[in-house]
Amino acid sequence: MLSVGIYGGSIERQVEYANSVESLDTEYFTICLGIEVTPWLTAFLGTGRADHQLGTQGSDGSQTFEAGFLFNLIDHEILDPTLFEDKLRVNAGLSLAYSDAEWDDDEVQWQEITAFLTASIVNDTIGNKFFNPNSVAIYIGPMFNYIESSDIELRETFGFMAGIEVFLTESVSLDMGLRHLDSTGFEGGLHIDF
């Protein structure tokens, strides 16, 4: 099974750069192509654009590249649902991305590792006359973010992510969530399975 994802968002992190602590604000847009290797493993490649502002210094948009894996660890149907819960899912992800920016006439390059583990409760809404999507999933879990670079260093590498995924059909979903490290950022996207 092939899949396409289109994502955009922003995140703010504290980094050490040139012997000082600065705020790194990143706004990004990414397109990813995934292939389901097994029912529990999807590999993906992505590319996009990102603007990285360091303190008061802006940077022209740069090309970003990303590759990684998504793991469907648990997909358990709740036999006797209480309230609206129909399924319990546990997912994980691991990605490696490349970015660069130019500050003070200095070109800075870095590789970024991101990993997460989320638990979600899924509510199937088929047959609900007040709500049209197939299902809705609410998720939350820890996140790890690390930058490998000779020029910048993250102050905080552990945080969390949370959000809601609305499955418009069985193969099309909208994802809206927050990502928190030093401060809270937001991400939204459209995911399509073929």
C-alpha cells in the first residue's frame, strides 16, 4: 500500500549557538511518500521547505529532506466499549531529517533525529447521523528530538505530542496536533492511502 502525506506547522526550540542561547523558530511544509512494508511497518521519504529564524535573525527558505519509519505496534479492538472508545492503538515513529540555514553570513547545517510513541483511543462514528467521518482518534505520547551539528545544540530533547486525527474515509485522514519541547508548536496535515 502506498500513501502520501502533506504536512505543515511550526515549532520553537531553545538552542545554543555561538556561545549564547537563542530561540530557533521553524516553520515548515513537507510532502511525504510512504510504502507499507508489512501491516505494522511503513517506510517513508519526504522533502519540503523550512524557514528557520534564530532570535531576530531570519533565514531564507531552505530545502529539507527526511526519511524514516512508522510502526503500528498495537491495534486492539475493545470488545465492550465504554462511552465512545472502539479501538486502542499504540504507534511509534523514527525519522532522520536534514536542514540548513544562514545566520550572520554563516551557513549552518544539521541532521535532526525525531522519535515518538503515542497511544490513541479511536471512536468509530459510522452510523452517527450527527457526524460524517468514519472515525476519530485522540492521541498523546512522549517525543524525542535531537540535533546533530557542529554549530547548534538543542537545550531540551524530550517533550510530548498530542492531537486528533479525523478519518474522513477509510483512506483519507486529517491530523491536527501540538508538539511541545521548550514551547508548544502546532502541526496539521492530510494523509491519503492508496
